[in-house]
Amino acid sequence: MAFSTSDLRFQNCGSTNNYTTNSIFSTNLFQALDNLSKYTALTGYNATTTGNLTGESVTALALCRGGLAPSGCQNCITDALSGIQAACPNQTAAQVWFDNCTIRYSGKKFLNKVDDSVIVNFGDWRLGPDPDSFKESALLLVQTLSSQAAVAEKKYSVGRTNITHNLMLYGYVDCTRDLDNTGCTKCVLTAIDAMKLSCLSKWFCWILTPSCNVQFNVDPVHQDWPNAPFVSSFMLMAPPPATLTVNSTRGGRGKGLKIKVSVGVVTTVILAVGILVMKARKRGMRMDPKSRGNEIEEAEELKRGGVGMRKFMYDLHQLVVATDNFSTSNRLGRGGFGIVYKVILIFFLPDTI
């Protein structure tokens, strides 16, 4: 599926209220859209509110596709400015999406607020090869890109992954840059949920919301896709530089284990953080002496801070919960894999320890 950058993909004329020519709102809208035309291309993003003192203010936002050159961004913004006025004439709220940019305006102040209502999803009638495996690869790709976009300075990420030995899947995720990490995460998770219900098995899928968009395609329809960063189906993260501690309670029933988890490279991650998986044992449960001896030995190693090579897997939803939506209060710093967060995991060890 080849795209033309000048094609209007979708419009949302979200208000039934109209403004009149030469009205105060019309004047403020003209100033806001002129601001977008002049100042978006250099950075790929601009947001403005005009007419605060008039009682009929206009908030407007323009966002170009991440990585797009300023000239390409300017071309798209010019087309989108014409497109939004033609598609939604005289409406007090509207948004248009082109392949390389989006423009939104409203009489209500929407900046820094998540709008994750799914406006539309595009999908190809063709199914991806080996649908079950394809769905798994597509989900991993968009989850990975979503977690990267949420913490990126420009709130976007692009990548590719293998689906067969000679076929690649390409993906792209972005959020409007007025959103913080938590807002972007919330938006893209909603988009991915919509993708699961509608087009995860399709050759091509594109979910649009006012605040974010998520897409994948077997065809490399954008210039930066063929050389986009590669996302492996099995990305291993090295042990984070953390001190493992076990806090015993009287009776030995609950042991708390504090670890530091680095997120930002993959959303379904495998953490090689040592011997951390212990099966819960109820008091009085029978086990053979050899098995119990092994568990006691492993627990003692944990208490000494020993690290082995067992692995865990977490998905994006679990990481969102574990980090309190990637809260800055849980942020420890930045490492080679991205931002490092503190989480608390609880494990159960044998009662005799």
C-alpha cells in the first residue's frame, strides 16, 4: 500500500458548533493556524493558544511524523492547513490526519490532556502470513515501540522486526508532545487494545486517536522504515546494577525482594536478574528432602546477594502497574537500556528459612 503525502487520511470535525466569518473566534483561529504554519517545520511540533483575553480563545497543535525533514514537514503542514479548512469549514473544533502530519484545533484548551478516544482504524483486507505467529510479532513490535515513544524526548519511535526469513514488519508509534510519559503510555495502550480487537492479524493496521497513533505494515511505505532500528523477538536485558535484598518477617512466610528494573527498550522484556523465581510453598506442604534442600540453598544465595541466570518476562501492562505508570517518583536514573525505575516484587520462600 503506497501512500501519497498530500492525501487526507481522515478528518474529525468534532464540534457541531460553527463560527462565523470575521468573528472573534475566526480571527483567533487564523492567528493560531498561522502560528502553526510558521513555526512547526523546524522541530516537527508546535502548539499555541491565541485570544485568551477575548473569551473565545483557540488552542491549536501541529505534529509531523518523527524523523521527517523540515521541508517534508512544511509541505505536509501546508496541505493539512488547507485540508482542515476544507474538511471542517467553520467548525469550532477539528482535526485532520495526513500520512506525515496532523493538525488539531479547538475552542477548548486540550493541551497536556490525554484524548485516547479511537477515532478510526485502518486495516488491510489481507492477512499476515502465519496469522498466529504474525499477531504475536506485531504485538511485540508495537508494544516495544510504544514504551520507547513514551520516554523519548520527541515522543515517537520507529522499528522493524522479522516475520519470516525474507519478510519484515515495520512499525511506528507517536504521541503529541504536550503529553508526559504517563499520558503517552495511557494513550498508546488504549490504541493497542483497539488494534487487538480489529486488525492485529492484518497486513497493515493504523489506529488513530487525537493524542497518539500506532501503526504497522508489511510494506515499507515510509522512507525511514527500511533502515529503522531492528527489534528482536527475544531481546535480553542484562542484569540491572541493583542490590538484591531479602527482608525476612517472623515465621518466614513473606519475604520482600527489591530490584531495579530498566525499561524503555522492550515492553515484553526478559530480565536476567538471577535466582528470583521461587514457588510458593504452603506451611506443611510435603516435598522430597532433595527439593527442599535445593530451595533452601537458593534462598540462602538470595540472602547473600547471589545472582544466577533464571529469567522473568513482564509485559507492558505489568510494568505500568509496577512503576506506577512510570512515575518520576520511582525513577532512579538512566542507563544504557533507557530510564531505570524502582519496583517492589514479593516472593515466597520456604518456611524454614
